[in-house]
Amino acid sequence: MWREMEPDRRHEIEVEGGRVVAYEFGTGADVLFCLNGGPGLPCDYLREAHSCMVDQGFRVVAFDQLGCGASDRPEDPALWTVGRYVEETEAVRRALGLGRVHLLGHSWGGWLSIDYALTYPEALKTVTLADTNADMPHLVSELHRLRAALGPETVAMMHRHEAEGTFEHPEYAAAVTLLNYRHVCRLPVWPDPVTRSLEDWNMGPYGTMQGPNEFLYTGNMKDWNRVPDLHRMQMPVLILCGQHDELTPACSMRMKHHLPNAEIKVFPNSSHMPFYEEPGAYYPVLTEFLKRNIGA
């Protein structure tokens, strides 16, 4: 069960574009290396949700990616590419001497994990792809389906504001808020680490790579599709997803069908954050997978 913990160690690491801050919990021989969502989102929400894995004997490591949290925040949009973030992730792993790790990527962190696994497979024991996808055009079609549930008049209103760029209009913002409570976190009160991360979101990297909100993709990742390459990920992969997830179960199954050594778990009462929404179900699944593959 998740709980807020202070990191045991804090590190500053030089990467391309500036300095990032990494956090460690525990001293276990097996490392759970966490890549959070965003981009541009501090790692608090994922770091604090998974720090409890020290109780299972793991050393847990997370870091504020460049552009967010305690890390440097350069304003050069040329830095906001998945390729640069892959090299940043590898720089952190090497600087901390983590060796082969169990990589866990959530949301955008899952996209990053896929590209990292395809670039540095020798660095990984396992990969956990939590609430993520590998085919952006397919995700966009799924998001259209979720938006359609708001009704044709609301969808038409959203299209109008998107065409005009008036994303801050109250009626558009209200529609996005409703979608967030349906498909991002279904808890009536969002946990403090989630709120803390969201309140410090740097929209520079997010807007450049994704778009203005969770339900509209206009950035440089909008055509990203790694499905043709997934067969190269030979390590054990765990796919986790909420039944009501914005990155839908259909997205998870699309990955499962193309990964050679993958298993999947869908949490029926969760959306995008089952580690907060359904912790009693989430942590046993993650723990069992990791311990079964410690010798991978």
C-alpha cells in the first residue's frame, strides 16, 4: 500500500540540457527504476506511490525529468524529444550505478520506457508498462470514442474551441475536467502527491510533445508508433491498465498482441492511476511479477 516517504538519498546528475535530480529509497540489490508521466510533470506522484516497494526488498529510484520538479527547466523546445529523454534516462542509470534494472514506466513514462528498451535492452531485467500505449494514432481513435460519450453537442463545442485555440474557455475546461475525473483518476479527492505534481506541471515540454490537454494530441509525439518494433523487446513485460483508463484496455491489448513475452492485468475499478485507485489489487500483481523475474 502506498504511503508518503522521504527519499533516503538525493542526487544531482548532469544530462544534455542541464541537471536532473534523482531520488532513492532503500538499498535492495534489485532496482525498480520508475519513469513518470507527463512530460513536464514532477515525479512526486509516481515516486511516492512506489516507494513502498522497499518493503518487498527493492531499491526504488525515480527522478524529475529535465524541465520539471527540482531539475533544471531550460526553455529550448529542441530538448523536448523522446530520443533525448532516452539518453537522459541512461545517464541517470549509469551515474547511479544501477546495473540491470526493473523498469516501470507510467503513461508518457511508458512511451519513454518502450524507446529506452529498444535502445538499451541489455540494461533491463523486466519492463512494466503501466497505463500506456505504443501506437499514438490508435490512442487518438480511442480518445475520440471516450470524448463521444459526452454527447454530440459537447463534442461539437470541444471541436470549436480546439479549432479556435480557446482551450481556457470555461465550457471547454469543464468538459476536460469531466473527462479527467472519468479517465485519469476516479477518486473524489485526488491524493496529495498527485495534486502536488499537477500543480507544478511545466506545460512547455508537455505542449511541445503531447498537446494542450490529455485528450488532444498535437505535439511531436502524435504520429509515434512503436508497434512494428515491439517484437524486439524480448524481456518479460507486465502491462497494467485501468478499465476506465484514458489509455484504454484496447491500447494495452494492442501492445500485448505484439510483445513476445508479455502478460496483462486490467483493474476493473480504476482509470489511469490504479496504484491510488485500487492499491489492494495493484501492488500484489506488481510484486508477484517482479519477484518471479528477479533472476531474469
